[in-house]
Amino acid sequence: MDVFKKVPVREQDPQVRATNFEEVCYGYNAEEAMAEASRCINCKNAKCITGCPVNINIPAFINEVKNGEFKKAFDILSCSSALPAVCGRVCPQETQCEGLCIRGIKGEPVSIGKLERFVADWARENGIKPEAPANKNGKKVAVIGAGPAGLTCAGDLAKAGYDVTIFEALHEAGGVLVYGIPEFRLPKEAVVKKEIENVKSLGVKIETNVIIGKSVTIDELMDEEDFKAVFIGSGAGLPKFMGIPGEQANGVFSANEYLTRSNLMKAFDPNSTTPIFRGKKVAVVGGGNVAMDAARTALRLGAETHIVYRRSEAELPARVEEVHHAKEEGIIFDLLCNPIEILQDENFAVSGIKCIRMELGEPDASGRRRPVEVPGSEFVIDVDTVIMSLGTSPNPMISQTTPGLDINKWRCIIADEATGKTSKEGVYAGGDAVTGAATVILAMGAGKAAAKAIDEYLQDK
């Protein structure tokens, strides 16, 4: 075995998977996982741990995999992560743990994410769950939102003995894991629901169809229902648009709506009662992971699909793996292009998207080179559907109904980065509700930090 190269991961053939919603990557089997784990040199000063937002003891769990001790590996993972099977699939490991792997200096880094996925899947298939706490302390904590931040915070607090209830606005728990990430990247029944069951097995209660700010307020939870602290992990589900002419045309969608219909409501299934517009030619505006998800979903629904992005491929914010998979499947990338108008026919339906070509100028505040329009370079892409994937912001309902809770100009809750503490006594927040749209693992890291801070706050009280 070449120790400088990763053990390859088996995947569906691109031409086959482009026509179905089954998971693209098959993951490692036991033999492959043990071989890949043997590439880890078990660094004493393991930089991979510092690169993990939830601080998993990566060398320790990998060492157990190498020795075939998969149960021990899962126990180590469970100490830090409430959602290992999810993280193993959707975390941007290449810029986090694997990006700091010493093996990567002279070769390819260890496939930490794929090993995490293997261990979590093995535990699920063998009926192994995290251990529930032996004793409860009787103190109630409310968690708003059953997404990655909320599930992580709730799991850690339950392990510490708290009586935790999650209040979820949708009819199903999971947040972005169920409504945002497609089935072919993250299976819902086999993975997400099982991970949520693991959190519930710790004693966490989940109440769905509860809209905080409408069904009940934070003040009512604390003053009338005796919750001693509240964590807000409500995410960022309010889509952004460009404000260009034609955005109100029939056939223009936000990526949020499009993906929610497909992922949560199963509109891709012919037997589903939820409608979804199956365009013949689709343009997805944006270059992040959500844009890739929307484009690859549209492709699977039968469309010729374009990614329209105003910068070059080097600046695409999506994971390299997702861009690679999208290209393999036949997504067309129209880079250094920016939409300036959505064209309509006589029935106000999308008939095309007018773009202008861009070139990269000097770096902007983000450090990326600023795209500049090329005069006279306008052109039209013939499409009947446009999906806007330009980011999201938090829904203001919670902040508007919670006196004393400060927000910034982007409607994000202002919270301490290290603890999640907000301007309101006993209220903490983290994840996309604080940062705006970001990654699953960063939301989990925020939930974990807030759980620790809430525990310290309630113990002091």
C-alpha cells in the first residue's frame, strides 16, 4: 500500500447517479477503513484536532479503527460529536482537519471524514448508541431549532444531566440536514433520522410545529414554563435575491424553496403529492455548496443545468469534492458571468437569463479578487428556470418578539463567539442564526460551546 495516497472510495458511476437520488459515495468497508487508518502516524501534537470545530480526538479514534476496535472508536467520536455520520459526509474536511494533517505535507492527508463516516455507520448498523447520563439534575433548558447547532447543544446538555426540550418550527426535526442537503449527499431515513434518534436516546425531547415568537415566546418559556436557560439555534432560512429585473417571473425560485420541496417534501419522488417545477433548462446563480446541491437536484429531475457564477473556479466557495461531482455528472459551469436581467415571455414565464461577462480585479474585503463587468459583453443563456442561491439570513420573528435581544444590521443575533452568550440574561445563540449561512460543523461547534457556557451559567446560579 502506498502510504502517501488515500485508499480510494467507491462511488456510483456519474452517468448512473445523475439519474437517481441514491447516495453518490459508498464509503469504506472494514478492510478499507483499517488500511486507511494505518496511514495515520498518530502525531503527538495533532493539528487535526485543532482544525475540528468540535475538537474530536482524531488520532485516538483512528487508532482504534486501525486495530479493528470500532466500538471504542465510536465511543471516542460520541464524546465530541452528536452527528458523526452526518459530519463524515458533509463537513469540509479539506479545509479543516484534513487540511492540517501532517500526512498531507508529502502526500495525501488521511481520509478523516470517510473514517468518521465508517465508524458512525458501523455503530448504527450494529445497534450501538451513545450512553445516556446516569443522573438528571432537574434543571430545564429550552433549545430553539432542531438543526445541527440545536441538536449538538441539546445532546451535550443532556449528557450533563439537564432536562432538555428542543422546539422545532417544521414538522420534522433536522433543520438544514432534512430540508437543505439532498438525499444523494445525505440520506434522510438511514442517516439523519438515526442520528436524531441517538440524540433523543440521551433523554432529549423534541416538539415539532412550534414557532417561537408565534406559538410561544422566549419570555413565556422562561417565565411561565420554568426553563432556566434558552439556546437559539434557529438557523438562517430567509433567502436573498439580486434585485434585478424579472426576478418576479414564473420559474424563479430561491434555492431554499427548491431544495425544501425536494428534500423535506420528497417532491423528486413520483409518488409525492408535493409539486416541484421540472425545468428543461435551469440556471443556478451562485457558487456555494447550496448552489451545487440545487444544480445537481435539477439535473436529476431531467434538466440541462448551468451554474452561473461571477468569479472563476478558483474562487468557488463550494467544496472541491462537490464541484468535482457536479462536473462529472454534466453540470455546465458558466464562470465569470453575472446575471443582469431575467427575461420573460408573454405569460410572464422565464425565457432566458441575460448575463454580462466579468473579469477579476483587485481583492475585496473578503480577500478574493473583485469581479468587474466587461462593457459590451452581454449575452443570454436560454433557460426556463432560474434558482437563486445567494445566501440566507435569519428570520427576524424570534428577535422581534424577544425584548432585550440585540441583532446586527443583517438580522443576525449578536452573541459572544466563545460562549454564545447574548444580550439577554440566560439566553444563548449559535450557528447560522448568529453567523448567517455557514457550515454544519461550524454550527455544531457553536452549539457545543454554548452548552458548556450554559452549564457553567446554571451551576453558578
